[in-house]
Amino acid sequence: MFQLPMLPRVLKQLFNRPATNPFPAVHLPKTMTGFLHQVATGKAKMHPPVEVPEGFRGKIGYHSEGCTYCGMCAKVCPARAIDVSRENKCMTVYAGHCIQCAQCTEVCPKGNLFMTKEFLTATTDRYAQDMVLE
Ligand code: SF4
Ligand code: SF4
């Protein structure tokens, strides 16, 4: 007898919603820069992203309290995204250079470095204020 084992699945797929999440807009805007400007001025709304999973490696985060400026993080950073000065007791993380490998978060004995869930980090200025952490 003639059989179509795939038929139930194909029919089911016809009525399923797409698995992809249209982000940041449901319909393709004329220009993404224009759309993001509209979002910033409240004239348009961003379609929400899906929840990122536990352990997601987003933008690097840094807080300075308790940092000993030991330089371990800078030593393991393959992207040379971290500058540490023990003499001046200061440290800078360039998030625009970071490749989100998380190695610095693993070696920091004080837990000053961490991966956030933030993933909208595309920028035309790698040294913009929100991309340089001190
Ligand atoms: S490894 Fe941690 S404590 Fe040491 S300099 Fe880096 S952030 Fe500071
Ligand atoms: S996550 Fe990786 S690339 Fe980013 S600052 Fe840390 S060590 Fe460097």
C-alpha cells in the first residue's frame, strides 16, 4: 500500500508558528539605524528578544570594589581588552575588543569580572562611554 510517513509532520508544520524570533523588529525596517533612533525617541517599539540561557556570555562586566589590580585578568585575555596599572590602582576593560571568552572571569580571585546577559553590543565606536569599563 502507498504510504506517506512524512504527511502528518508536513501538515503539522503548516499550522505551526515559525521557530525564529523576529528581532529587533517584526517587519524589516527601511534602515536599522533609523529604526533604532525611533526606538530611542519612543516612536517605535523593539520586538522583545528571547530569554538567553543560563551561562550565556554577553557583554563583559566589571566592578572595581575589592579589585587588587593583580593583573591576572589582563594576562589571560587573548584579545588584550584589559589594561591594568598596579601603580596607579586603575583598570580599564574595553568591551569593544572583548571576544567574550570568559577567561578573565575564571581567573579573577575577587570575582570582579563577570559575563552579563547583554548582547546588543554592536557599535560604530569601540571606545564609546558604555563600551569602556573602569
Ligand atoms: S584579576 Fe580581578 S582582582 Fe585582579 S586585576 Fe583583574 S579584576 Fe582586579
Ligand atoms: S572575556 Fe575574554 S576577551 Fe573578554 S575581557 Fe575577558 S579574557 Fe578578555
